[in-house]
Amino acid sequence: MKIIVPKNAGVCWGVERAIDMAHQTVHEQSRHKIVSLGPLVHNPEVVEDFQHKGVEVISDLKEAEEGTVVFRSHGVPLPYYEEAKVKGLEVVDATCPFVKKSQNYARRFSRQGYFVVIVGDEKHPEMKSVRSFTSGPHMVTMEPKDLEKLSSDQKVGLIAQTTIPLSVFQAMVEAAQKRFPEVKTHDTICDATKVRQEEAAETARQVDCMVIIGGKESSNTKKLTKICKEIQPKSHEIEHEREIDFSWFEGVEVLGVTAGASTPVPVIQRVCDYIIAHC
Ligand code: SF4
């Protein structure tokens, strides 16, 4: 069985940067208490590795009393910066610059008097962060029909969750342009996501089966799986190679393996080696 892995599969630049910043912090501040607000990345192995190095994961800033707090690549709600300062915590801000760009547009649109529509999944931590940078009315949605709830004379500014498919953002922009007299948009989808989605689709077209590796909480992995499934119904998402069912590969001549933006490249290699060793 031949295995195809897209060129850019796996960890993206923003997550790699966050992991590097956390490593550097561990190296420089080994005697201080270091916590990460939420798991640093959506990859249990990476998080576990940091836990062994003494980086504790907390779910609320209230749990941090001293030392250093790492803000992860998804970003955190704006009030947390002030709260950390008041508590005297040192902040290592690993928010991805692409997320920072969304935060800045959310703030700018709000200040200019636009109703801010953030196209994304409102439960995702990135959305909780980005919406906190607005200073006026806003909504987080991926449903064009939600725009009908707004008065049609609104000025509307649209930005996107960094990991959504471009088609979802485009559908919202078109619906907004039909309904409102003044619409400003900024496509804040990051290139890393676009590239991974395009390459995953391209790979899915060439293979008999796809395996998509990523954390259960990783939204960009779920999107890769959705895109692959639409093209190749035999697409399977896994977090770890032990979840592989080898009956998936019966009659498969070419297999595609890709991974979400939080999965380190050595993990992809390990999964491929595991498949080769067992097929
Ligand atoms: S997927 Fe894009 S926005 Fe998210 S961390 Fe990676 S580079 Fe940054």
C-alpha cells in the first residue's frame, strides 16, 4: 500500500511558535511556577510532555497565584491581561499573530461603529477571545440566516475564525452584502489553514482511504475530516494510532494521511510507520 502525506500536513507555524515559546519559558524559568491557561495546543501528547516539565494546565486565571502564565495560540479574553497584571503574574503571550489580527479588526470595526459579525463557532476558545476585543454590538455565527435578526440599515463588519473553510465565510459575506447598505470584510482565515484544507482535498481525490490525525478538541482537524469525507467517504479521524481499525484498509492501494495544525510532524511519521508495519 502506498501512503501519500501532503507537504504541509501537521503542526502549523502558530502552534510551533507557541510550543517554542513555552519551551523557552521552561528553559529560562525552571525555578518559577509556570502554568498554561488551557491546554497549550490541542494535542494531548504535547500537553503531557509539558506537564512532565512542570507546566501545569489551569482552566481559570483564578487558579494562578504566582509565577508565569502562558496564553496559548488561540488567544484569551481581553480582561485576562489586566487580571494577570493585577495578580503580578508574568505573561508569555503565545497568541498566534493571525488571531491577533482578528482581535485588532474586531476592535477596529467596533470603534468605527460597525456591528461586528465574527464568522465562526461561538464555543471555540478563539471566538471567546476575539469577541472580547469588540466594544459594541456583535455576534458569532456561521449561519447566514442569523443576519436577518439585525436591522437592515446596520453598518456591518465581518471577520472570520482563522480555521473556517473559505466557502463558509464567503456565504456570510454574500448574505451580508445583499442585506446591508455598508459592509466591510476582512478575511482573517489563516494561510496555514487554507493550505492544509486545499492539500487535504487534493490528497483525498487521489486515494482510496484517508486517515486524519488530530486532537479530539481540534476544530481545524474536524474541518479537515469534513472536507476529506465529502470527497472520499472512507475518511477516518484518529487521535492516536491505537484507534486504527485495519479493516479500513482492505482493498486500499493508496492511502492518504494528513493531520491537523496541532499535530507534530514526528507523530504523523509514527502513524505512517505503524500502518506500514501492520499492513
Ligand atoms: S492554524 Fe493558523 S491561526 Fe491557528 S495557530 Fe496555526 S497559524 Fe495561527
